[in-house]
Amino acid sequence: MKKYLLFIGGNYYPLGGIDDLVGGYDAFEEAVAAMNHYYKRDSYHASWAQIIDFIGNEIWFYEEKSNNGLLLKSQSTITERFLINE
């Protein structure tokens, strides 16, 4: 099982849930490199990204900022996100 899951989507046409899953990675740096690759290849459909540490309970949310690429907007734990949305 991969530790990091990468989800990417567009603001206009997100696929939703598991359909936005791009892949799984063993290292955080691999997930970030893949995120940047997808953004450079198709920024229209990659205006946001989430990297989830499936084992360590963390989420990093990235958002497009004025064509400067995807930049970190927030970091939280899965537990915090779940409790906020209740």
C-alpha cells in the first residue's frame, strides 16, 4: 500500500471522490513532483490538489495562484477535517 494519495481536479469540472485520484506514492516528494507534472501538463484540469498521508493522518491542500502553479493553501489532519465538516 502506498503512503501518499494524490487527488487533482479542476474547479469547473471536478470528477468527484475516487475519480479525482491520480495515484499513490511512497514518498511525499514523489507526490509533489507528480502534482507539479500534472499541473504543467494540464493546468485547466488541475486547479487544485490534495495529498493525503493515508498512514500518518495528514492532508495538504494546494490551490492554483495566478498561474504560478499549485501552492500550499492549508495543512490539517484527517481527523480535524472530519470534525470540522460535522
